[in-house]
Amino acid sequence: MREDDPGLTADRGLCQMIPPPRRCLLAPGRVSMPRHVNESIQDTEPWAEELLFRHWRSLTPEEKWAIMSEASIAVEELSIEGLRRRYSRDSEEDLRLRAAALRIGREEFERWTGRRFQW
């Protein structure tokens, strides 16, 4: 969050940083979003949702890109670590290929690479 924002001073509690929003930003039926998106935020308090969106809006496109890139890398690393635990004898290359097969689908992976793993 930006330091120049007077509503985000360190001496104020989290709940006092942002006034309660007038409405939920992604309330079901208000915005055309995939169903799972609306369901995933139903357990989020409106003030927390507003805090998240306010922060996201304050970021530059480059900052947003960096956050999403880091998240994507983290997901890939977690996927490979999970595969490493299940297939401990596989090489790093095979683990990465297994991860790719899971990401794009096993049938598509086999069609494009000609490789088939024993799952």
C-alpha cells in the first residue's frame, strides 16, 4: 500500500484503515464472474475484500505482473515438490515433464511429446 495514503497509518488498527464499503465489490449477480470466483469470496468480510481491492488498484501494472509471476513460479515449484515426493526416483527433467503433463492434460502431453508416464 502506498505510504502517502492517510487512511493507512501504522497507528490505526486494521479494521479502522478503511471505512465499511457501501456494497460488496463482487457480490454474486452484480458482476459477471465465473461461479467459482463468487463462491470463493463469500467467506471474506467486505472490509477485507475492499482492503485487498484497494491495494490491488494502487499497484502499477509492473507490480501486478511481478506478483502474478511470483505466484505462478511458486505454484510450479509446489507442483514439482509434490511430484518429487511421489516419484522420488525420477530425474528433475522427468519431474518437470510430469508437471507439464498435469498442467496441460496427460492425453495432450502424450500427443505432443510422445512420452507416457506410469502414474
